[in-house]
Amino acid sequence: HAMPPKKGKSAKEKEKEEAERLAAEAAEEERLREEAERDTPPESESFTLAFKDIGPKSMKEFCELRTAAEALNWVAEKFELTDHEDNARNAILVDLYVGNLLFARDNGFSQEKISAFFTIMKETFEHIIGPENPPIDQGFSVFKSFLIRHVVNNPPNSTALFTQLDAKLITQFVTEGFFKHYLLYQYAFKHEQECDKFHTKLFVHTVWPGHPLRTAMTPGELEEQDRAQEEGFVAPEAEKEEGEKPEAQEEEEGVKEPEEETEEEKLQNTVATVLDRQMERMRQELESKWELKMRQLTHKIAKLENS
């Protein structure tokens, strides 16, 4: 017997399936949007350091930066290192963080890889400056263990995030940079920096008292005085007085002796001379102490690198 033909879906059933499909697509779009806006690491069944210190939203912001200066400012704000210009240790951290992030981005790493590499180096750095003060071989072992757990796929202990080529690039970069300055990092973060204090006395010029207010002139009087000076105006009384001067007085005025310095001018010149001598002496003392300090620091660094 021939089978009866199957009945097609009714219009109502098709409409219901279309509505369910649209609802599922809308829910997926909402999930992706929330994940993009979230700055916390997504759930993972395997071990990973991706997005631990820099979440997806922040990682996207960093990848959109164009210059190294923008990257430096971004890192300083993100990790609260805005005093890096005055704080030597924070300046080292900013330089380390920016260098690692730019290396990963410039080598075409994905945002997940950049975030994971950043945290691998951050965890390694925090380990080497810890209280145990590990030698360089132990520090490298810590770094290697973190990297391997992002190369070998062995859930839940590790996840294959980096390729073999990625691992080779990272190892070469870290060996030639971070571990080359391993002892310097330890010394800078485990020893208090020496501070030189200098005390000196300085003479400060005080403001001379101004003219008394009773001699002040109105704007109109000032304009009239300026106009008279420009036109060479001389009052008749002044002409008359000048004309009545005796000849002997005119001869005396013809040859004027140089004016003697006032007490105030003598004091100013004396203070200026003393200041110049003190500043020169201070400059020489600072230069000699700075040269001594640089020689000591160079000797310490040489001992650390040779040890």
C-alpha cells in the first residue's frame, strides 16, 4: 500500500518556529554584548591567566591605542602608577608593563593571548621580588611553568592558548630582556634607595617699599605728564629759575661727579656677591658627591652582574 503523503507544516507552526529562532538569535546577541562589555575573566573549565589582570573590555581599549605615550598613560591609570615620574619603583613597573603589552600586540597576538602573557610576566615578577629572593634559575622555572600551562592542552590543568611559534617568540623576548636584568629588578625592589640630605642657608631678596599713596596720580594726571614729557614741555617757572642760576653753579653742573652708591645699593651688591659665592660652592660640593654616588652605584651593579 502506498504511504499517505506527509502533511506540510501549518502556517501557525512555521510562525512559531520563526519566533523561536529570532528569540534565540536575540538572546545570543545579548550574551555576546554583555561579554564584550564585561571586564572580568569569562568562566573556563581549564587553567588560564587570560583576562585575570586585564579584562576583555580593558584589553580592547588598549589594542585601540596608537602611540607608546598613550600606552604608558593607559598603564599608569589602569594600575594606579600615576606617580611614576617621581616614584622610581613605579617607573620601573610602568616600563615593564608597557614593554610586555606592546611586544605582544606588535607580534599579532590576540587580545586573550596579550592578557595571558601580561599576567604570566606579572606573576613571575612578583615571585622574584618576593621574600624568598629566589635565584635566577628558580625564577625562570616559574616563568616556564606558567608558559607551558598555556601551550599544552590538558584540561583542567592547562589550555593550549599559545602556539609553538608563540612560545618561541615569548621565550626569546623574555630571555633577552627581563631575565637579563633579573638581579637589577631584585635589587631595586628589595633595597631601600639611599637618600642624601643637604642643609643650606639662602638669602632672599625682600620687596622694597613702594611710593606712599599720597604721591599717587590720577589717570588724567598721568596722561598729562606723559604728554608733557613727549612734547618737551617746560613750565615757565622752571625756565625762570634755570635762567637765574649763577654762573658758578652752571659751571659746577657742567662737570658732574659720579654719584656715590646709596646704602641700599651697597647692601644689594654685597648680598649678590655672597650669594654667588655660596651657590658656586654648593654646585662644586653637589658635583663631587654626585660623582662619588655614581661610582658607588656602578660598582654595585658590576658586582651584581658578575655574581
